[in-house]
Amino acid sequence: MPYYHKLGKIPQKRHTQFRQPDGSLYKEELFSTIGFDSIYSNAYHINSPAKIKEISPDVEIVTIEEWKEASLRPYHFRTKPANKEGDAVNGRKPIMYNNDVVMSICRPADQMNYYYKNALCDEIYFVHEGKGKLESQLGVLPFVEGDYIVIPRGVIYKMIHETDEARYLIFESVGPVTTPTRYRNEFGQLAEHAPYCERDIKAPQELLTVDEKGDFIIKVKKGEKIVSFHYEFHPLDVVGWDGFYFPWIFNINDFMPITGKIHMPPPIHQTFHAPGFVICSFCPRLLDYHPLAVPIPYNHSNLDSDEMLYYVDGNFTSRKGIDYASISLHPNGIPHGPHPGTVEANLDKKETHETAVMMDTFRPLKLTTYAKEMNDPAYYLSWNEKDPIELINEGQ
């Protein structure tokens, strides 16, 4: 996380005696990363976080079914009609993945009746619809539409919905999710040229300290396995913590777009970095102001990356047939660009009102059987002047 934060009560010095009202010691827990060499936080529990009551013998296996027949082509997936199913964890539908990241959609129907921890991956929830709160051992984070909720690995949490409708785009990253290095100065502060700053970051401000006995379940995911751990005390028994390691929120509407006299490349929209991929935010902005500017993306080939776009809101000037919650995938190896007629139609436009989330990966993405169910089979023909359905029928 970009800065130091603390909540609750903590001792003056790390690793020193810190006593409860009954005279017993609070139990200190260190969350450390990259061994002991990178960011960390220290938390103080009423009970020992290592005291396991029981481990369920029933292990859940999370499998991703690859769409093996998927070929090299541009793709369009219509996710808007996706059914409500499960909760914020078991209701996920993976759409694409590689060894660095899994990207899923989720329209949860149920509340989580357990706490959850991803032991191997950082997670990002993009909140497309709904509002609620994330409860974790490091505090509460209220969330609204447009929020990116960044949950580092090892954080115990529960997503609580406060609206009937909820729609998420979820990224599971094998590597740590950070702010881009080029946005930070030598001390880690977000610099003047960055499109957002620490004022835009929401950190937990309320600490839930629950001192209860009972049977409490934490489901821990490691790789493809989810194991249920039972504890005799509530997992949110932290009285205080401090450090750089905690869940946080950034809202896409707080991204301040960088614009130029001619069309700027996608890296100016970068929001997050992780090993093997980046996430960018396309937001309403003024368009290019050179007198002869072409104010929409040019044709381009991603020679080193696959490009995913999730369409959130607004009018997408370079695309036709794209709907709310649509996903496009343009893999490396083939060029893509504006659809026929969109260049000329937008030459006089001075601003755009589109909102979208982009992921560029630096290793090829595989598609899932969920993607197959949502696939628009005619999309690859949409750069032709004739209707793609007519072209498909002519080829039969």
C-alpha cells in the first residue's frame, strides 16, 4: 500500500509486552511480504491466530474449465445477462486466465456466511453495481459503485451487500498488486504527475474488535483448494494494528485522465501494476486538440500482450455493438482498431463520456467454458461494412 496507516491501540514498540485488561498478553501477528524485506503490518489479537479448533476433512476443489476449441481471433463476451449465483467467492465465473491472473465476473445472490482468505493471490474487486462493506481483521471498508477494492493475500474478509443488485469484475493476481512505480517518488509518495494521489485512497477507518466464543469458519484458498478452518473465537479479534499492508479502495471516478494534443497510448490510463499484467481505467475526458487530430484509438497490434476491455458505462466511440458489461478480448498477433464509420463520426468530438476497465497481460490468456457461453460469434467480422450476421450466413 502507498502509505503507513494504523487503527486501534498498539504498544509503543514492536515485539514488546502489550497486556490485556486481565493482565494476559495480546497476541502479536506480523504480516510480512517477500520474506521480511518488503511492506508489512503488525496486528494485536485477543486470542492466538494460530489456535485451530478443527480442519474440515471436506476440501473444495476450484477448477477452471478451459474452452479448448477457442481459436486466435478477436472476442466479444456479453456478460450483462449472467445469472445471479452463489456469493462473492463461490459465485465467481472465470472468463479468462493465465499463470499470472484469473479474471472472473460475479453477480452474487447470497451473503457470505463465513470469512475467506486467499493465501496465494492478491484480489481486486471492481464494483460495477451495488454497495456494501468489506469486513476484515484490519477494519471495515464501505464500498460503492466504481470502487476498486484491493485485498492483499492473507487478509481475512467477508463481503456484505447492502443492495439487491451486485455485479463485480474480479482479478486474482499471483503477484502483488501495487501502484505503478513511475507514479511514485523515491520515498513511495504518489508524485505530482500521477493521475491520482493518496487523498483518493480509502483505507479502513473503523476497526471491528469482536471478542466472542463459538464456531467460526475461515475458508482458506491455496491454489485450487479451499480448506475450511474452524476456530473457537471470532476471527476479527484485533484490537489494533499498524503498517503498510492492508486492504484499500480507489474509485475509478477519482482517476484524473492524462490527455494530449494528439491521441495518447493506453499506458497513460494505467491504474495498477502486478507481475505479468496491468490494469487501466478509461474515464470521461477531453479529447485530443491538435487541429487535425483523430480523437479515437488508431489501429494497433499488441505484439507483447493480450488486451481485455470491460465496458462499464457511456458511449464507446471506437466500438459498435458493445453493451453494458460487455468484455472484448484482442489477443496479440492480430491488429484491431476502430469499427467502420467511427473515425469519421467522431472527428469533431471534443470529449468522451466512456468508462471502462482494461487489463493487458504479457502472457497469452486462455478462455473458459463460461466465456464460450457468453461469446458473440460474429464479433470478429465486425470490422466489415456488411452486417456480420449476413457475412456468417453467406459463408454457410
